[in-house]
Amino acid sequence: MVSKDENITAAQPGPNGNKRVDMSPKQSIALFLLALSLSFWLYWDGLAEAVLRWQLQEEYSHGYIIPLVSLYILWERRFQIAASYQNFSWWGLPIIALALAVLLVGEISALYMLIHYSFILLLLGLSIAFLGSATRHTWVPIALLGFAVPLPYFIEVILTSKLQLLSSQLGVEIIRLCRIPVFLSGNIIDLGNYQLQVVEACSGLRYLFPLMSLGFIGAYLYQASLWKKALLFLSTVPITIFMNSLRIAITGLLVDNWGTEMAEGFLHDFEGWLIFMACGGLMLFLVLLMELLTSRQSIREAFAVPVSVSADQYAAGSMTGLKWPLPVVAAIPLLLAALVSLMSIESREEITTLKKTNLATFPLQLDEWTGQDDSIDTEVANKLGFTEYVMINYHNSEQRPVNFYVAYYASQRKGVSPHSPKVCIPGGGWEIANFSRTTVDQMPVNRVVIRKGVQDQIVYYWFEERGVPVANEYIKKWMLFKDALFLNRTDGSLIRVTTPVLGDESIEDADRRAQAFIRSSRNQLLQLLPAKSLEGTQ
């Protein structure tokens, strides 16, 4: 006989005749919190890196708010979750196992995005394992956490570059509508007396990510059909691009009339806040327009929070007699095993090159080429994050110039890797006139013709990834992932050769000069960079 006051009740027949054991809500929730605590311990370093990005990059500063909003939504749905609970679900266990596998791959390859999304997937798996079908009330706040995940640096650089150019082009068109003569070169806006450069901070990412988060929350709260919710969320992208272009145009107009101080300091930042508020206003206007053309709901009705389940309904709900959440019980050993594996991975020191790379010793005399050392601005160098670099301006016996640049990264595990010149070239006001992938003596390279006004230059670049030359940036990323996983190495380099097309020569002449320099410098470069195999190196 079992006392009424005991937490665990007697075994009773289940719906299929099987016996089940019920437990008190406190015991079941404590078991879930144990699994959740192990999860946070397991992902602590990855979560800390996300918080650091929130702190250092303004475009992700909204990340601090997202978890709080998710917790608030869960709290508001607590009675609905309890009332709709029926049973745990074993479907949560394979999702948890998949999340842990992704975590280990992310830790080995140091792809933080994998670690962050793995954590969100794990939370979803734990919810399904613990709540079963009641997860329909928790998946949205869990998915919302995805908007707090910082993008990998290489994706961020590409996205920033595209948004810079698009915003610059639209901004210039708006300025021209005001009958002000303006010339655009890359992302440099020339107003005659003044030149404005649309830098990374003005690309629109600072609006895009917070606005997409706001759009997702708004779509969740919007009491309307699915197509209206989708349209509200998707509208955040064109609204961001248009309003950021408008901001650039307004800045150009202010600078044209009152000088460059209008593009700096408090006024510039305050203008950014106004534009963001205007973005929110446009989203609200879109909702009004959709309702005016369809169901004619008021804003208050459209965003009315559904009536929550009452406390009485909660007390009568099936969660008062929780079953043992067996998938959560099974997940705890998986979490512990992943924790042990993670400690083993962290104790495995990355294989770094045994041979000292000293690019500063690269010779200034190469066959007919005579060089002079050049340097990169300290602030730019810190941003690029390389371990070592060399930049030399060479000229041949005919005084024809070539610029040679190598950036070496001893480790790319922390997301720091070479920026593709294809992405960075437009930032200096140059335009890519032609891009192709070719070979020089069977070595894959990228050939780019860049143009600024009437001046052309030829740029050749490629990557040396652990002794293997690579031209394709996506193949490079795959090799980085594979070698980090199997070789425990992530060292790599970017090599770039640039030469101008002079007034008395053709593009073909400049091409031959650049290729001749690549052949002359190749052997010397390979002696300084790490080889494919490190055996026997000193």
C-alpha cells in the first residue's frame, strides 16, 4: 500500500496495458533541469564566444535581449504547456544525439556557428524528450535564439561587402533625384568637394539582424494567416536595404550642404537610431496595409495576446501526474559522454608548424626583381588577425612594378582566416571588371581585372592551405574543416600579386609580368610556408 503523501505513486496500467510510474512535477522538472545544467556546462565556451561577439560587434548587440524575450514567451505559455502535456517523446533522443555530434564536429573544426546552432538543436531535443507534443508551445522561443547567433566571419565579410555596394548604389540614386551631381566608385561617393566612404558600419547589418529578430517576434504574435506572417518577416530585408540607402543619401545631402562633420559623431549615430525606428514604423505600416486590404483588423486585434490558460486549468492538467521522462533519463549519459569527449578534444593541442615561418626574411632580390619593404596600417593589421605577413613592392629591370603580399595564419580555429580579395577589392573604390579562375604552371589561381576610372590593375591571388594551393574559397573552407578534423591543423596563407596596367602597355603585357613574378617567387615562398607534411621539419 502506498501513502497519499508519497511523491511516486503506485504503478498503474497505461493505455496499452503497460505499467507506468508517475512522479511529482518537482522531481520531473528537477531531472530536466539536471540535463539542462549539463547542457550549459557542455556548451559554456561556445556560448561565451557568442556573448563576446555581442559585446564587440554592434550588429549583434541585440543578442543580449533575445534570450530574455525567449524566456518571457515561455513564461507566458507556461499554463498552456502544462495543460497540453500528454507524455514524453522518444523522438527527442535522436535529435539530442545529432546535436551532440554536431557539437563535437564544431569543437574539432572550431566552427562556432555549428556549436551555437547545435545548442539550439539540443534545446529543441530536450523539449521534445520532456514535453512531447507540448513542444508546439516552446519551439518558437527556442528558434528565436537563432537570431542571436553571430555569423562566421567569412560569411559576414561577404554579406557586408554586398550590402555596402547595394546600399551605396541606391543611396547615390536617391541623391541624384535631388539634382545633386554625384559619382560612385565602388563604395566611395564623390560629391565633388567631399568624398564619403560607405564603410562596414554603414552596410546595414546593424539594422538587418535586430530587425529580422523583431520581424520574427512580430510574425509570431501576429494573429493572422501564415502568408501574412511570412510577408511581415521577409519584409525586414528590403526595408533594411532601402532605409539604410536612405540614411546614406541623407548623410550625403547633409555633407554636401554643411560639411563632413555631419557624417561623424553623435549626429551620425542619432541618425542611425532614427532610421531604425523608421524601419519599425514601416513594418507597422505594412501590417496596417495588409489588414486594410483583407480582414480589416485593428492593430490591437492583430497583435492581441491570446488568453492564457488559467491556473485552474493548469491544476487540472495532466502535468500534475508526470510520467518518468525516460528520454531525458537516457539523454543524461549521452551528455556526460559528450562532456568527457569534449574534455579530450580540448586537451588535444593543435599541431602547429615545427618549421619557423619568418616571412620577414623573404628576399628583396628575385632574379630580375628588386624589392622594397612596405607595411600595413596597424589598425588594419589587427583587424585582419594574421600571425605574420610580408608586403614588398618590386620592380623589374624595366622599372615595371609588382606588389607582393602574403598573410600567414598559424591557426584558423577561432574563425580568423584570410579575407578574400574578391570581397575586399571594392572597398577601396575599385570595381571588378573581370574575374576568372585559371592556372599558372598548373597551379590554380584567381585572376581579377580591377578598375578605378581609367586605371586598370591585374590581381592574381590564391591560398596555400597546408602546402596545397587552392583558388576556390569554398573548397578552401571544406579543406579547412577536413584538415582540422583529421590532421588537427588549420594553418594557411593568402598570396596576392598585383600589377598596374601602365599607359604604354596592354592588359596582356601586365598579365605576363604578373605571371613571370609568380614563377620567380614561388620556390622561395614554399621554403618559408609550412609543407603538406610536417615530418622532418625543424
